[in-house]
Amino acid sequence: MALKNEYLSNLLETVKKRNAAEPEFIQAVTEVLESLEPVVEKRPDLVEAGVFERLVEPERQLMFRVPWVDDQGKVQVNRGFRVQFSSAIGPYKGGIRLHPSVYLGIIKFLGFEQVLKNSLTTLPMGGGKGGSDFDPKGKSDGEIMRFCQSFMTELYRHIGADTDVPAGDIGTGAREVGYMYGQYKRLANEFTGILTGKGLTYGGSLVRTEATGYGLCYFTDVMLKANGKSFEGQTVVVSGSGNVSIYAVEKAVEMGAKVVAMSDSNGYIHDPNGIDLACVKQLKEVERRRIKDYVDTHPGATYKEGSTGIWTIPCDIALPCATQNEIDKASAEILVKNGCYCVSEGANMPSTPEAIEVYLANGVLYGPAKAANAGGVATSGLEMSQNSARLSWTFEEVDQKLKNIMHNIFKNCDETAKAYGMEGNYMAGANIAGFLKVAEAMKAQGCV
Ligand SMILES: NC(=O)C1=CN([C@@H]2O[C@H](COP(=O)(O)OP(=O)(O)OC[C@H]3O[C@@H](n4cnc5c(N)ncnc54)[C@H](OP(=O)(O)O)[C@@H]3O)[C@@H](O)[C@H]2O)C=CC1
Ligand SMILES: O=C(O)CCC(=O)C(=O)O
């Protein structure tokens, strides 16, 4: 879809020129600017205040050397990033991705998405993202610890409980957060909530581990019900087998669905009897093995190489929970042909623009990532509140708050889409609603 509004079209051209080598960032900005066309018509005051130009330029981008020593005594050097995108509505907030594909463009697209996502949660959090091209796969515990300590040795001077609060993302789980927290504490000589996703023994929140996957299902459930459907008795495919995927499967099954497939970056398993989640948890969370090992103990299941083949498995509901652009146009068409009527995104930007066009053209219920996967960062916000108040809420308390937040996000996306004449287009609703809160704050705070 080409931008019709000349002002936004010119702005997008500038973004493309300035960030020419960052296709993921351009993709994320293009989608949002397309959704914001009706806002430009209605809100000339925001154009006057230069909000749109400022929204697409990060407040600060940090890049740094991360030297560490491997188990052979050899010095290794990785590149670290933190993009502090927007502090309009609160301290920068967003995860840290450790994956060999990480470069500035990936961190910028994730930081940009995070600004609008965090706004949708209604909690006071700005947007940021960090990471490194470090590959945790195959590394020993000692190597992971030395890397995390070195990463934090530079990052610590840029973050703080009221400045910037990182968390986990791909490749960064409880173990990595623990090592980073320990190093921060040692360098800063203070025990404050500068990271979320912490262990329960040192300031973490109950439900944070489950939050993104559970939140995805709470959002999807309310979206389905608003359209006369539910998870009950439905066949579901969930890509990935990491943190988001595992807890999305757990909650979808609890809500009555049958999940028949999961994947990792090497391939996917299909278990027509329903995935045995206890086995996946043991393989992935405890033993850190590959998903293909599942079939060794489940003869009724099959394994195939190549992660995108998972979308050829017939399903009613697809929950992409692995990585960006994992569903392209061809995969989206296969999903629709096989009867899939709902795609709800646990991963960040897992659908290409062409795939989204296929969903919208075929009336697929589409839950966009920045709304559907906001439960993780929302619960991080709840962890920050508990840390500030120096108390801990029960599992039930946090879970209920998470559920309320996800239901409100859906309501906000739904009502905003209707108000702008795009009923049922939750992507437009999410982009506009997320933007408006940030935009009002930016306007109120002047040209900064
Ligand atoms: N953790 C959180 O709270 C939140 C995460 N997200 C998003 O959810 C997604 C998953 O994150 P999370 O579960 O935390 O990460 P994990 O590292 O726990 O798991 C990632 C999963 O995705 C797979 N994967 C990663 N890269 C690729 C790739 N290029 N192709 C195919 N599969 C891949 C991994 O397989 P393998 O093991 O082979 O690499 C693994 O199964 C990401 O997009 C993340 O940004 C969004 C909101 C919050
Ligand atoms: O919990 C957080 O702060 C970050 C979660 C995250 O990285 C995301 O929402 O993509």
C-alpha cells in the first residue's frame, strides 16, 4: 500500500534515505506511517509540533565493544547495542536480544515497535531495545557469564530504574538477566530494579516468565470472542519453542485448544495428538536441546527440517512466536487456503507486509504484535511497580492485572479502529492508539 498523504510520503522517503541499510526498521516505520494517514488529516496540531518527524528518530543510539574470554582463553569481541528510542511517557523500556543476526537495524525496529507497544499497556514506560550479535548457542555457562558481565560493564552507565530498564528477548532468559543484574549491582553498588525478568529470589515478579505467552492468549481469546469464536476445540500451530511459544501453548491448551506443531530455527515438529508440553519444556528450558529430539520419545510425531514449513500444517489459529518476517506472502496464502481464520502475533513483526495484506484481504482475524504480545512488557511494568514499592504480589494478583491489561488493549484497538472508520482492522487501531498517547506527551513537553 503506497502512502497517499504527501507529508507522510516525504517523511518516509527521508527515513528510507537516512536508514537505507536497515530494511527491518524501514518496514516497521512504513507500516505505522500507513496507519497514521487518517491521524494526519484529523490532527494538524501534531504535524505542526513535528511529532511525526521526532517519532521516527531515536533519542539516542549506543554501540559498544563487548570483549570477553572464551573457554580456550581466547579473546572474543562482539558488538553491543542499546537504542533509547523514546522517553516521552516513561523511562526507556525493552528487552535485550542476543542472536548472531543482531545489528543496528534490528534493534531500531524493535525499539520503535516498543514505543507504541508500551504506550498501549497504559503503564508509564518509554521505548528502547538492546542486544548483541553474540550467539549463546553452544556456549558454556562460564562463557555466557563472562559475556553478560562484559556487556553490562559498558551498559550499566546508561541505564537506571528511572532512566532505562532492559529485560529479556531472544537469547536472553533468566540465566542471562541474572548474570547482568549481578554485574550491575557490583559496579553501581546499589540494589534497584534496573532489569526486569529477574529471578524470584532477587526482585523478580511472579508471572513474568509466563506473561508474553499468556498475554498473547488473553488478547487472542477476547479478539476471538468479539468475533463469535473461541479457542475451544480449535487446532493451533505455534512457531518457536522458546519463552513466548511455551507459555502460549500452555495457555491455549488451558483454554481448550489443541496445539499440534512447534519449531525452532532448524525445523518443526508435528504431533497430531497434541504437543506434549512437559517434554518440550524439559528439552528447551532444562536441557537446551533441539526440537527434533522430541520425536525420539513421541513416535506419533514427525520432524521436518526448515522452520517455515510449519505454516503448511492445517490449523484454525496460528500463533507465530519465533522471530521477525517468519510468515511471508506464500505462507500466509497456504494458511488461508488450509482454513486458518486467525493469526495472532507473539513474536515481534513476524508477518511481512505482503502476508498482512493476505490476512486483511481474506478477513483473517489479525492480532498485531505490538498489541498481542504486550503482556511481557506490561508485566515488566508490574515488576517495576513492585520493586519501587518494595513488595511482591501473588501469582493470582499479577495474572489478573495482566488479563485486565490485555483485555483493555484489545478494547482500545477495537474502538480506535472503529473511530477511524476501519472496523476490525486491529493493526490500524493499535498503531493509532499507541501513537496518540505518545504524541500528546511529546507535544506537551515541547520540542525535545
Ligand atoms: N520474551 C518476551 O517477553 C518477549 C518476546 N517477544 C518476541 O517473541 C519472539 C520470541 O522471543 P522469546 O521466546 O523470548 O525468545 P527465545 O530465545 O526464548 O526463543 C526464540 C525461539 O524462536 C526461534 N527462532 C529464533 N530465531 C529464529 C529464526 N531466525 N528462525 C526461526 N526460528 C527462530 C528459536 O529457535 P532456536 O532455539 O533454534 O534459535 C526459539 O525457538 C521474539 O520475536 C521476541 O522479540 C515479544 C514480546 C516479549
Ligand atoms: O519486558 C520488557 O521490558 C521487554 C519485552 C520485550 O522485549 C518486548 O516486548 O518485545
